[in-house]
Amino acid sequence: MNNVDLHYTVEGSGETVVFVHGLSDNLAYWEFLASNLRHDYQVVRADLRGHGQTELSDDEISIGTYVEDLHDLLINLNIGKINLIGFSMGSAVALEFTVRYPDLVSSLVLMACFYGVDEHSEIIFNKWKDALKISFNEFYDLILPMVVCPDFIENNKAEIEMLREIASKSANVPAYIQAIDACLNFDIGDELSNSDVSTLILAGKYDEIISLKSQEALQAKIRNSRLIVFDDVRHNLLIGENNEKILNILKKEFK
């Protein structure tokens, strides 16, 4: 596997908190949490391969590829123990990182996480691939109502259109398709019982991509784990007042 120089930021000092973003996102996804945590922690964010300002490379991509990129980054930064947080595909990366390198992870937070793709998610991921083969905007229109509730879309039309314009200009469609294939080939369920890392799972009650039932099954597979369900959201948990709620949860989790 070829080494890739990840685009990353390091802010603050203290215990290290590492954020891993989801499919088609970049390190800016974590801006609210990072800007509030960097006063008390060293906060590390990175763009995964083919996302944000990180190149894709010619390698075949798997969740493990992203894991090793992250591991290489931590070595280069001379960082040892971390508190690791992932969202969606990023949570799958965080989960496999913890299974591979348990001694490096003090605590794990998984937001909208999957440990393998069930029939429901497989159908959705393949629809995303088909949409991306048409255009990024087709993908954006398809995924939007899956990640946020209708009232949020209705009340934030201008912001959503602005975000669409920004995202479409930097979108790396081939990278996103490879990322979806990485998700479709991901299955770490049989290895989760070996983990003793303190794990917090945050789930949306109405998640249409990774069902609450699937995330409850994940919690049952990890011994030292807890599940918090947010009643008013779908896949994207960092919406509205939940930003503050999740920030407060993380501050307590890292104490």
C-alpha cells in the first residue's frame, strides 16, 4: 500500500482526541466539537483518502486502508494514546482501528456506526453508487433526506443549497464510489467480542441508513459499551441543539 500524506489539523494540548469523518465529508465536519474541545485537549482531524484535501492514490481502498493511514499519521505526529471519535463510515474506521490497535485507544465514541452491512444498508449504499455515477448533485439529493429530518430541510433551505454548492466543487466522485465499496466489503462483527475499550455508541432513533436495531446489535457485541439514542434525528446527529448535547457528553466521557 502506498503512503498518502493526509491533510490534517492539530489544535490545542493535553490528552489527544482524534476525529474521523464520514463518506463525502472532510475534517470541517467536526468544526463545532473541535473548536470547543481544543481548549482542554489536543484535537486531531484529518481528511481521509480522496476526501477534502487528501489525494486518492491508486491503491484499492478498504476500511483497513483508512485505518493504516490514520495509524501512520499518529506515528508521524508521535502521538500515543487517543480518544477516538468517528461518524458513519468514519465510525467504521474508528471501530477497526480499535480492534487492530486496542492499546492506542483510551476511549471510543461511535456515531451512527455499522460493523458490517446488512441487507437494508447494502441496498442504500448501492443506490448511492448509482446516483454518483450520474452526478454528485444526484447523490446529494438522494442522501439529504436520509441524513436529516424534513423539518430541518424545510427550515434551512438556503444553507443546504450553499453547502451543496461548496461540496459539489470539491467532490471526488471516484473516491466516494471506492469508499462505498469499502463499506460494502466491511465486516468486523466476529472480532468485536475481543474489545475491552470503553465504547460509547450514539445513535439516531430514526436513522434510515444504519438502523437503530443494527446499532443496538453493535452495542450487544461490545462488552464495555453503552448506547445513547437521540429521539429527534436521523443519521446525522450533529444537528441543532444536539451539538451542545454531544459536546457535553464527550466532556464527561473523557474525564
